[in-house]
Amino acid sequence: MKRDHYEEDHEDFRASVQQWLERSVKPHTDKHIADKALPREFWLEAGENGFLGLAIPEEYGGAGADDFRFNAVLAEELAKIGAAYPTCVGIHSDITAPYLVRLGTEEQKQRWLPGVASGEILLAIGMTEPSGGSDLAALKTTAVRDGDEWVINGSKTFITNGYSCDLVITAVRTDPEKGAKGITLFAIEATKEGFSRGRKLDKVGMEESDTAELFFENVRVTDAEIIGELNRGFIHMMEELPQERVSCAVANIAQAKQILLETVQYAKDRKAFGQSIGAFQHNKFLLAELVTQIEVAEAYVDKCVAAHARGELSPVEASKAKWWSSQAQSEVLDHCVQIHGGYGFMNEYRVARAWRDARVTKIWAGSNEIMKELIGRDLGF
């Protein structure tokens, strides 16, 4: 079915993204995998093309395009190249930058947003801790008041862009007596004394993204680094999570759809017993099921994108999109590997890498079990 939530401006933008990817990203994907990171040149060129500051106001160097559909187009095209690309760019632009745009003071916006838009300041967000996982309210990293400063101690893990980031929006506990109501967000620059990073974590997939542990040992900051309001960090995070989850859903479906299209072509080209393997009834029926599954999921995600662009997407709707898209992605890609046979288990084939990359999408941004818990609560249970 025709997708009707994108307009001419969005499709023109898609064409410019595709040109950039063909020219500057596709030729280097093997190196990105080998280096387990995207180089700074990637970020600077993305910034130069206006892809990193879509929702950043023009006065701070951004595009001022306050329309999430542009973000979704970018995520879709990046996902066609590899699942790690919309992940890294999304963490920077769609997940972390909005904290500065919506909650930052004028001084903070002038200080950081131009570099965020240009790619000179790479962002990460420090939520997850070694002992916490999806339970953000249980974080143990602390900030203790010492005169006019705060002293931060603790650690974060599984931080995308963590190894190369310049600025981390970090959730810390500022009032241990208040539980979730005692959490504050701080913007911590990587040059701060006491801030350090662990090694690049050795992941099953998403090799192009640098993922690291972050450590804070007596890191000193002031009130000028607080993002939003003191002790309202948990609320601020909850307010931003719908965008994170719908961003994940967009990338999940786009990646699975691209690999499925490549699998359909493979099933036409690959011959066995004198005919294309796609001509066998089992494979023909299976591919019919997979194409339908992806298109139906895409329709719901598209509806969520349109709702979010209007400011109407609810947290529960975003949770539905996140868990369903990641489940569909995993199922579709697993079948795509099977259709490729032994070649589907070879890392040189995109389907194998896509299959590995997709596994984490059922875990991050709140596990699928947490998504179902949120949906179930909304049902009154």
C-alpha cells in the first residue's frame, strides 16, 4: 500500500540522504565494522549536510525542521545500510539532543547545540547502569553537593557513542531519600577530570557502533550543568522515551524490510533442483507471509510517526510500536537467514550481520517485557 504520511519535502530530503550514503558511507562500511566505531569524519560530514540538527533551531546552527517525519526518513535510510547507523545517529540527534533543545538554558544551548548540529560535539546519554538495566529509578550513580559544586561518582554501561562522545547527558541520584523523585540530569563533558571510559564492549552485533562503560570518579560540576530541573530527571526521561521508542521502531522495520527485499531477490536468483528456490511452495508462502508481516507493522509504525509529528503519540502507543517492530524484525530476519541456507550463516553476507544486529532491539530502550508491562498497566492491570 502507498505510504501517505510523507510529503514532497520529505521525499526530497530522502533523496539527499541517499546521495550522501552512496557517496560517503557505503564505500566505508567494512572499515566501520573493523574499527568498531564511526569515525569523526562521518559525523562532521553528516553535520555539514544538515542531518544532525534537524530539530535544533536555526539560531543554534540546526535545520529548525520541527517535524519528526524528517528524522524518520533519515533513520529509514540509515537502517538500509546497517542497523548500527540509525542507532548511533539516533542516540545523538533524536534521543540526547532533545534534552538540550527542550530543557536547556539559553547559555547551555549556545554552548553546546552548534557543535551538536555540526558533528563537532558527539552526544551520548548515560542512563543504564551495571546493576539496573531497564529499572531507571534504581540507579546508583550519585551527585553530592559540596559548596557550589556537585561531586559525581558511579558508572554507566552499554552506552552507545560512549567511547567517542564529547558530552554525556547523565542521570544521577541527587536525593537518596526520594527514589525516582530524587534523580537529576547533568551534562558532563568528556574533558572533565575524573571522567573516564572503559574499553569498547565486544558485542554480538552492531559492530559499527562504539559502545562503552563510563566511569565517574569525583567528577565536579555546577548547577550550570544541570539539564532541566533538580530532582525531576526521572520525569524528564519518561517524557523523552516515546521518541526514543518510536525511533527504534522506525529503524527496526526499515532494516528488516531492506534485508527482506534482498532475500526475495536472492530467492529468485538462487537455483536448486532446476528452479529458483523462491518457486518452491514453502518458500513462496513463507515470503508472502514475511512481506505481509513487515508491511502491516510498517503501517502501524507510520501511524505512530505521524502522530508523534503532531505531538499526539502516547507512551503506550510508542511501547506497542517498539516491542512489536522488534519482534517482527527478529522473526523476519531469522527466516531470511534460513532462506539463504549456509550462506546466511556467513558474516560476509548482509543477512547474517543484520540477523545478529537485530537481536538487541528486543532488549534496549526498555526490554520488550517492560513494554508489555506498560501496555498491561494501561489496560488496568
